[in-house]
Amino acid sequence: MNKKEMAKLYQKMSSKKISIMEAEEKIREFLETVKEGIALDGEVRFPKRGIFEILTRKPRTVSNPVTREQMTIYPKKIVRFRASKKWNA
């Protein structure tokens, strides 16, 4: 699902009549708020829904399939969403 499809779904689920542009803006604000929360605390929890958290991937060595040259992939931080076991989809 891309952002446009998510905006259409949000527009259908909204109790008020809003345009797709307003729905996209609200989604953008929500995502920015989640980003700021993750940057401050390292995780954002939604009760009975799940957790957005930061994970640090370890460095690893891989080989290029064409040249067989060994390369190092450096550690990096990623954001992961872990769904709650109590989530009723």
C-alpha cells in the first residue's frame, strides 16, 4: 500500500468529509510525529497494536557474486515495527 492508497482508505474511514490532500497531510504529520518519537526515546508504543523500535544491524562480510571480491557491510540502524500479539486484525 502506498501513501495515496492509504490516504484514500483514511478518507473512507474518516467521520468527516475530507479531501485526499487533507488525508495525505494528516498521514504525513502522523509519520513525522512517529519519527520524532523514535529519535527521542528509541521506540514508540501503541497499546494493543505494536511497537516501532530502532535496531542496529551488525557489520558483516559478503562477497560480490560476479567478482567474488569480499566486501564489508557496515553497521546501520533500521526502524522495525513489531505487531502486538493482542492485535485483532
